[in-house]
Amino acid sequence: MSELSHLMQPISIKSMEVPNRLVMPPMGTGLAHRDGTVSKANLAYLERRAQGGAGLIITEITSVHPQGTAAPGTICAYDDSFIPGLVQMVEVVHARGGKIAMQLHHAGRESFYQLQKGQALGPSAVPSLVYGMKPNEMNEDDILAVVQAFGSAALRAKKAGFDAVELHAAHGYLLMQFLSAHANQRSDKYGGDLGQRARFIVECLREVRKQTGEDFPISIRISGEEMIKNGYSIEDMIHIVPQFVEAGADMLHVSFGTHGTPGGMTCAPVEYEPGFKIALARRIKDVVEVPVIGVGRFTDPVMINEAIARGDADMIAVGRQHLSDPDFLTNALNGKGEATLTCLACNQGCIERLAFEQKSVRCAINPETGQELIYPREKVPNQRRVWVIGGGPAGLTAASEAARLGHQVTLFEKGEQVGGQVLLAARAPYKEPYGRFIEQLAARATKHGAVIKTAQEITEADLDPQSLDMIIVASGGQNAKLDIPGAELPLVCDAWTLLKGETPVGQKVVVIGGGLIGMEAADYLYAHGAQEVMVIEAQPQSPVLKLTSHGYMLHKRMRQAGFRLATDTRLKEIESDGIIIEHDGNEERISLDQVVVAVGTQPIDNLKAAAEARGITCAVVGDAVATRRIIEAVEEGARAAWEIN
């Protein structure tokens, strides 16, 4: 396609000829064996990404030193025993026509695993910004050992057949810790001004070059700006990066942020526009002569092509979109871009699942990701007649997957349109992409052969074992009701009618329930002109964590608007022009003109018993089981379809 001509141009970096300018950057998966060896799950995941056609794939973090391993399940390269598995990674990518680089990594102080053992290393004994624990300050012998470890791991990568290596000097890990004045408070030759703090990175680059030879491509990933108070800026970095090139870097991969950057900005939430940090790459590109890789929540190949055409970067790295739909480039090249499931930047299955749940990678909207070994690909030998009851994300996914596998599928949605609770989520500020996700998912289900019928409610009387073999109940939940005096007064509405636009926005409003729906309802109120908003939550703290990217942004907007969040607070009574709440045994009356109820949902599952009594197989998924996020709803819907027999 002419509109992708810049993106599809090959590029040469030393001995490596990359077929196009799309890069899949390093993303942790947690799929490796606990001893750091490559697993079949790693290979299946990598192969599926390579099918998408990215010119260069950079592996997830690969540990160069035992004390630098971020966690069990991290791929390692600090010993020759790891080489056989690494060879398999190369073979998988080369078989699909792409190039592959190994990212060389040392966690430094940003590893809870190493900190717990008392083995974490750092430039200074300054506590981790995330974990609050101190590493062991490295002496010069430690520094020399790690420098040599980077070089030795790079040589192993070359022996394994990798096309290049990349040193990870971004996102708060060891190399960046030396660069940061917050983490590096040394008074020797590795501390001091920024030039001195860069010495460790320069020595690692020189050692990698020494061990791999002059023609082997070396990339370095940097954070163009630190994005913490009094951290280094892009103005600082443009004076340092020429040193990295002189020391051996053939590519500069320009990311941003660090551990401790508010809201996990290195995996930016939906609030940020695609390409929002590409200017950092452009600033670096202006001061070096080697190729520069840019980043910034890109999802659309046309936009990527435009960035390259403008000269913002030579290549563009696209991470999470490779999880939500690895075929996004192929679809665009074939003129079928509308078929791509676009990343929601929700972080539920990737960074938050790995960091907070200590589980392996998934994608909230793509159930194949991280489950490539069990994902069914062939049509079923026995076609079944399947009804899906409900058209939210669980039901649509179930219908799409069941139809893809060859079953005869009809989805019934009692509402006028499919989407369920996600349609309401899409009404909240910045979340329009959630509505597009529903449109894309419904189109995919129809393409696979599912029949979607809206405005049609299924009752027990409709369940005829002569006309169907299985039902998948994805009927969602109904709004939970308040059981307090005044709950039926005219000033009371629920968050759903508010977000639908069926209820006008008040001026002085209290939202009952501080979960995601309540917080997004408050955000909606703010965006639509409410003057005073208070959110009441019975739990001791908000269920919407500030540690998550979207959660951070919600709390930030509430704070900026001057809204009040009252936790550990109970609503006692609603009056015609106010409410009475209780906190720490004290009552308070608040005058207002609107009460918005967002206390969750209760499952609707009134068909399971009837189906089973008639001998019809039944599965219940999504909110019909319990309140679900998109990730649980999608996976449950997919698995129900996969398990039809």
C-alpha cells in the first residue's frame, strides 16, 4: 500500500537488514520456566507475534547476571546452558522472515525478588521507588562483573544466532539507575554529574562491542526523560547520547519514564493519544547519525507511516497492540484495517497482571495471547447448535469463538444493541475506544458466521432440546439496589442511566460506590458540568488503585476538580435535598440535588437450571457469574466456546 510505503521500507543496521520499520519491543510475559530457560509457551507466543510481520522483534528482558534476574520466569542468558532455548527463539522468528534482537537486562534495585533475598544491587543503597527497600551498593568489583556479564550475554546471543542485542537502560533498571541522580549518589568515578553517571552504561556498551565484534548491531533502550520530580530531562539526554553512539550503540530506542513515574506511565493509559511521546525520539534523532526507534502508544500502521515520513523516527515500536491483535500490520496491508482489534490501553492482561497478580501475560480483549498452546485452531469435527444469551464482551467473544470453530451459533441480546456494560464504560471520558471494541468484536463474530439478534429476550419456554445442543449464558447482571430510607426518592438515579444520558447531570452530586463505575461516573459528572461531587465508598480505601494507570488518572482528575472521596463511610439515609452519612461513628448531613448509585451488579442467571432440566448443556460466563472486568469476561466466553463438545 502506498500509504504504508515508508513503514514498509527496509533498513540496514550494520550486518542486519530489517525488512520493514515496525518493531515489536520487549514485553514481559512470565512464560519462561522458573529456572530461566525458554519454554514451549515462550516459543508459541513468539511465533504468533512473528506471524504479524514486524521487521524486528526484540525479546522480553533477558537476564545477564543471576543477581539481576527480575523474577522467576525471566528468560536468562548468563550461562551457556541457556543457549539451546535461545537458539529456538531465533529459529521461530527467522522462519517468519523477521529479525530478532535479545534485550540484555539487569533489574538492579527494581526487583522485589532480589530485594527479598538481600541480593539486589544498585549504584547506591537508596531504596527502590516502588518497593521501598534498599539494594546493596555496588563496589568496583561488582561493577566490573556486571559489565563483563553484559558482554558475555551479548556473545551468547550472537552464538545463538540473534541478529542484534539491545541493552536495557530505561524504565528504572540498573543501567538507568546509574544515570539517575535519585538512585546514584556515588562520589567515585561512577557518580557526580550526568556525564560521570553515564560512565557505567558506556563501559557496558564498550564491553558488548568488544565481545561481539565491530559488525554486530547493538541497540540501547533509554528513557528520553525520567518523568519524576527533579529527574533528568530530554535536554539532559541530548548531551549524553552521542557518548553512547561513540561507545558502540548502532540504534537508540527512545522510551520514557521510570519506576516511580506516577501512574505507571511507561505503559500509558487510554487518556493519552497515540504517538504522544514521539517528540522525544525526534529530539534524539536530531543529535545522532544512527537509526532511532520511537514509541508512544501507537496502534495504527497509517499513523506509524506518517511519523516515519515526517522524520520523527526511523522505526516505530508497537507493544501492546501486538498483544491485542498481532495481525494489525497484515490487516492494514490487505486493506482490512477495520478487522483489527485495537488495543484499549487498559493494562489488565499485560503489565498489571504481571506486576500485581504475579501471573503470566494475557490480553483483555484477545484470549489467544499467552494461551497459544491451548488455543484451538482447527474446525471441530462435530458441529453443535449453540445459543449465546447476552451480547456483552463475554457473550460476543463466546459467539465469535464458537462460530470460528465451526459451530452453528445464534446470539440473543434483549437490548437494542450489543455491548452490555461496556457500552456504558464507553460513555466515560477518554473511553470511546471501548465502544469501537464492541463494534469490532460484533463484526468479527458475524464474519465467523454467528447470527446476532437484538431486542429479543430468551425465556425458559424458548429452550427446546430439539433445536439446540448448548446455551452459553452471558446475560450479565442487574443493578444492585440500595436498601436504605429514601432510596426511591426522585433525586436518586443509577450510574447506568446517568452514563446513557437518560438522566440530566446535577450540580451538587453524591456518587454512592467508589469502584470503577462510581469513579467513572464522577469523571463523567465533572466533564459534563457538575460543580460539586462527592464519592462515598464503604471500604477503607478506594477499590480503584492509584497504582494502575487509569486509576491514577481518575484520582488525579478528581483531585484537580476539587471533588471529595470519602472512604470507610456509610450512607444511612437519603432525604429530598440531601443525605446523611456516617464515618468513624460521626454523622454528617450533606445538601445536594442528585444521588448517583453505583454499588455494582447482581448476576442474572435464570436459565441455567431450566436448560439442564431439559438436557441442554449450559455454561455461565461474565457478569452472569459475578461482576467481571473485560479480561475475565472475554476469557470465560472464549473458554466456554473452546470446551464445546
